[in-house]
Amino acid sequence: MSVPDALDTPAIMIDRLVMERNISRMADALKAKGVGLRPHVKTHKVPEIAAMQLAAGAVGLTVATLGEAEVFAAHGAVDIFIAYPLWIGPREANRLRMLSAGARVSLGADSVEAMEQAGRHLGGFAGELEVLVEIDSGHHRSGVLPQNAARVARAAAAAGFRVIGVFTFPGHSYAPGMPVKAADAEESALRQAVASLTEAGFEVTRVSGGSTPTAALTAGRAGDSVTTEVRPGVYVFGDAQQFELGRCGLEEIALTVAATVVSRHEGEAGTPRRVVLDAGSKILGSDRPAWATGFGRLMDHLDARIVALSEHHATVIWPEDAAVPVLGERLRVIPNHVCLAMNLVDRVAVVSQGELECEWHVAARGQNN
């Protein structure tokens, strides 16, 4: 696919047909295994895409913040999981009351103190909200160890919440050789946490896990897995991280950044053969894991390497055996991390068979609280 002539660069392009295939593929795979799909919409922040995911069979949506929940609820979402250990004060409590008027809302929790704080500000309304205890399955970010799940669950119940299950994020799957190990650790941790809650007298109805690198692995265990749903986000677009991890192919990359060559150098006086694109960190994001080959990849030139980003420049080292692109040539860049890229723009271009079809507003952009 080429960059449409009607598009000014730099710009985020979404290939509608590829994205629709990604949505259907994940939905069908999980349905076949009896695992629910609750996609994390912080990846795209676009209500039109969430509507496609729900139409394909998603059981609900996952968000990271109250602000994201409010945006998607305003666009018709009726089952929303805020997969984050919120600290609820009076303003957050009031927002949760309004949010719950039109949607089923569940929250993450990983401390007794947060549940006590929430109970003080929500009062009797806490009973309208569901809680899932967050479990640390090896990523060592938020979450409690499985054996401590019942302690948090008891505090949530004492505050008036309806405790319905546990969840985890196997974020350590985002590294070479780690998806299978992370999926195994996730399964073990969730199984222990379920046992802990069940022994404490809680009825566990939702066990939520999964990330894009591990979603298919979790689904492969269906039948003997304790997991009832997974929450991948990046699968809808793919990105350079997922490509380099081997978790998606080029044919599954639905989002690229259209960029123009604004400077070119053939390697004069011993300097590198390189081009500079008009897409820098302000549209690509600056994520670069230690194992990544660069600050993204070029869709049609996989041997090139993006070695540096400035705010409005991407420096690309060109291989010796390939012609350096000419000034004005338009290239497609695959960002390392699409979630960051989507949060950097107000609108995205929707492309179908090489033609600009429409634009979508990134409605939940900047909704970080």
C-alpha cells in the first residue's frame, strides 16, 4: 500500500481491511476456545474501532483511566473494566456514580488501604461496582502476590464492593523469548489467586489475563485454563515490537506513519548513508526497548534502521546494497509502540486499498485521569 496523495505527512494511517482482519481473527480464535475477549482500548482510543470490536464479539471493553471510561461510555459502551488500582477521592467517587448510571463498571484493586479509602467516599454506592483483585504474575508493577489476594478481597467486600474475581497483566511477555514463560507464570498465579479467594468464601466469576504477546497462548490452554477472558490491545494494529517478537507478521500491521524524506545523504566523506524523515518522536513516540533494532521499522525497507529520533526528525541508516530514497519520497514507518503514537495525534487517516477513506477523531486522547 502506498501513501495516498491526499495525505499530508507526517500522519498516522490505519489500513481498514488489515485492521478488520485482525479484529476478526482474534475474536474468532478466542471464541473457538471459549475465552472471552475484553480488548484494551487505550491502544486506539477511537470509539469507531471499539464498536467494531464489540460487534465482532468482545464481551466488554478495558480502559486504564476514568477519563477513558467516560469517553467510551458516552459512545455507547455498557460493560467497562478499569484495569487499574484507582485511588478514589470525592471527585473520583462522583465520576464513578455518573459513569455507572449507563454502564456496568468493574475496577481493579491491589491494596487494603485503597479499598478502605474508596468505601469512605462511595458509601452505599460501592455495592453498584464490581472489583477484581490485581495479581502480580511476574511483571512486578502493580498487583499483589497470589497468596495475598484474599486480604484485598476482604477489604473490598467490607467497603461494600462486589468482589467477582482476579486479574493480571503479564507485561514481562514484551521481551524476546518471554511470551510462553509469561503465559505460564500468568496461569500459575491466577490459579493460586482463585484458590485463595475461593477458600476465603468468595465466588470467582471472572479471571482476567492476557496481553497481545500472550493472548493466543492463553487461548490455547482453554479447557484446562482458569482464565475466563483476556485483554489484549495492540493486536488491533500490530507494531514494530510485536513484529520483532514474532507475535505478528507484516500482513497484520494495520497502522503506519506516513513520512516524507526531507534530507538524504549518500555517505559523503565517510558519513553514514542515511535519510531523514519528517516523523519524529512527536508522532512515533520514543519507546525503544533494549532489544529492539531501532526506533521503529520501515514497512517496505526492513533492512533500514531508524537510529535516532528528534522531535520532528527520524534518522534512518540505509543499507549499502540498496538505493537511497530520493527527496520527497513518502515512506511508511511502523512505530515501536502504537499506544503511544495514537495518543500523540487528534485525528487518524483511514485508508482502504490505497485510498484515503475518512478520518477518525482520537476521542480518548489525553484522558489520563
